[in-house]
Amino acid sequence: MLERHEIETFLAVADELHFGRAADRLLVSRARVSQTVSKLERRIGAPLFERTSRRVSLTPLGRRLRDDVAEPYRAVLDGFARATAAARGVAGVLRLGVLGAYGNEILDVLDLFRARHPDCEVQIREIHFADPFEPLRTGDVDVAVMWLPVREPDLTVGPTVGTDAVVVAVSARHRFAGRESVSMEELADEVTVQPGVGSAPSYWIEAHAPRVTPSGRPIPAGPDAATVHELFSIVSAGLAISYAGRHGARYYAHPGLVFVPLAEDPRTEWALVWHTSGENERIKAFARAAEDALAQRPPAED
């Protein structure tokens, strides 16, 4: 009979097609992963993976085993999670704060959480980058999805839920609009929107929207914007350009707005954040769903 760690190891390697990444995901050594897979192959009597110095791929038998095992195994885990949640009383309402449209990027987390905890209602609350942490401190939201870093002593940073490229949003009439990319050094000649003017800490804003170029040239400050909608309205009107997440191109695209990649390809990491003193079983269950959903995602494409 297979042991749980053997199934988990096989599925991790089948998902990642890389022994090192599978080991990182399972928090074990690469040697442990290799030993477990070899033991499993000996028990079955045939190779499950084809290994070369450059790549790892599933054999036909390995693909069949993955298809036969993956869904039932995850169903078993979900069943135990639901039973545990019922015992712990994961019910009621979970208020999830999201910045702009980023909630659409974690639908897999929401789906998994709702499947595991049908008695817990998820309510979406929009939060703004002018005052991102206050809703957590007042209890208006239980957990929020926001970009990192978050260095607030009263807040807990939970699992990462995604990584997004930082791009530049410009008016369709702007000189950058037809470009394939722009350099951050070129932003020193442009006026940029000031997001989050309010109580948002400067370190948090500048992690996503730097105020100087890589060589140290200042980037001129333009109009203030308290919300995502204000920001894109200013940009569309041609009053300034702005940093933006690449996901914005999918959810805010319209004829007057263009999203242009930055040549340096900066990235922003997003994670769950909650008020430490307000942590409860609903929040912990949502964090577990985020970790499990992230582990099930296919590798991101650049």
C-alpha cells in the first residue's frame, strides 16, 4: 500500500517536472525526493519518469498514474479539510479585501476555499492604496490581498498568492503608446501619478512605484490618486503616466489606455495579510486554501 508521502512526492514531481522544485515545494531534500521516486518505481516495476541532465518528463505509465491518482487524492485531502473545518467551526462570513482587480487573479483560491467550507460566506471588499491597512485594523476586512513588502508590526503576512510584472500605463496619445517597451530611465522625463497619497507608508508605495530611476534620477511627481479608478482616469486624460500591474491590462483595457512593458521587467509579489490579533479559524483556513491552490497551479508563463 502506498504511503501518503510517496503519493505527494510523485504528484509534486509530476507537476513540477523538476526534482529540485518538487523538493522545495515539499520542504524536503532533493535526495529524499529522488529516493522516494526510485522506491516507488521499484515497487511498481517500471519507470515513472524519464530523466536526462536537461529535463524530466513523465513516461506513458507515469502519465497514466498521475491521471488516475491526482484527482482522487486531492478529493481525499479536501474531504479531510472539510471535516476538520466542520469540527473547528469554519463558518460565518470571511471579508476579503482586494486592491483593484487583483481578486480576479486568485479565483482558484476562492473556489478551493468555498468548496472546502460551504458554510462560510466570502464577501469581497475593495480597499484602496491611499489607506490599505486601515480596513484590517478597524475590522472592516478580515484578510486582504496586497503587494509586498508589508512591514507593519501589527499585521501578519501570510502565503504568497501571485507575482505580477510592473508595467507603465499611458494614454493612447502618449509617445510611449506604440512602443514595445520603455526603460525606467526614460521615466525621468515624464510626470507620473502619485498613488496612495494618504496614510499608506512610503516604503509600500515605492516598492511598486519607485520615485527614482535605477541610476538615481528623480521621477517627477504628478497628480494624486487615491483609487485605481482615479489613477486610470488621470492617465487616460493624458495628465500623467503611471506604474501599473500587468494584470490591469486584462481588466482595465479600453481605447484610451495602453499598457507598455518596462524593459527591466520589475516584479511585484502579492500575498495575504491580516491583523495579527484578529486571526481566527476562517483566516487560517483561507491561508491553507491559498497554499494548496498555489501548489496546484501550472508553472507561470512569462
